[in-house]
Amino acid sequence: MPAARPGKVSDCTAVYSMARPRAFADSNIPLYLLSEDARKAAAARSVLHAHCAISVQVLNEITNVMHRKYQYTWGQIEHFLKTLRAQCLVEPLTEETHDTARQFAERYQLQFYDALIAAAALHAGCDTLYSEDMHHGLLLEGRLRVVNPFA
């Protein structure tokens, strides 16, 4: 996880698009917007400004990290999440997503919560999953490629 700048919430600019996103961002991507690592923050901004999808799980993980680890206020967290939701399509978590995740965990030897992110990306119709937590280059179901934007 990135080192956060206490008290500073990202300047991620909201851009709305009607097109279905082709890329999906794992929770570590938006969290790098809060990083003191300028290179990773810029890479994260580039990914998110390209109109991508996230899932409710990503929102939950960001909320937890911002509050527990970085000690942001609830107001700061709300502002960050509102900006992120304005920028990204939010994919819901469903029973079907859960079932796909269990299959991915077994088939690709993924941790369950990583598999849940991948399943949500696939259900959102994405062909790229940006994450630094999974194997760079992994191809899931012949159509979803894991890409580490910091590699």
C-alpha cells in the first residue's frame, strides 16, 4: 500500500462518459492517488482518467484503509469516494460475482478477495484489470488481462 499524505485528499477530476469502461481498477490504484510517490500517483491518475470501472468491494477496501491505516476523517473519505464514483463505473457485487470468484480462486490459484475483484472486472465487461496485487500478464478466461501499471 502507498504511504498517504495525512489530511490531503486526491485531486482526481471527475469525468463522465456513457461508454462502458474496458478497464477495471483494483483498490490499490485509487489509493495511490494519496501516495507521496509521485510516479505511482501519476500512473494511478492516468488509469482512472481513462474511464475505468471499480466494484463496491474497491469502495469498501478504500474506506477501510483510509480510515484505519491513514486516519482520514469520514468527511475526507466521503469526498474522495464521491469523486471516485463520479469518475468510475461501480460494478455491484452479486451472487453470480461471488460464484465466479470462487471458480477463479480455484482455477487460477488466487486469493479469494483478488478473485472477487477479477470476477467483478469480468462481469463489468472489462478486458484489462489494473492491479499490483496479482500476477502481471495473467490472462483470465482468455479475455481479462491483469496489468500492473507501476511495472
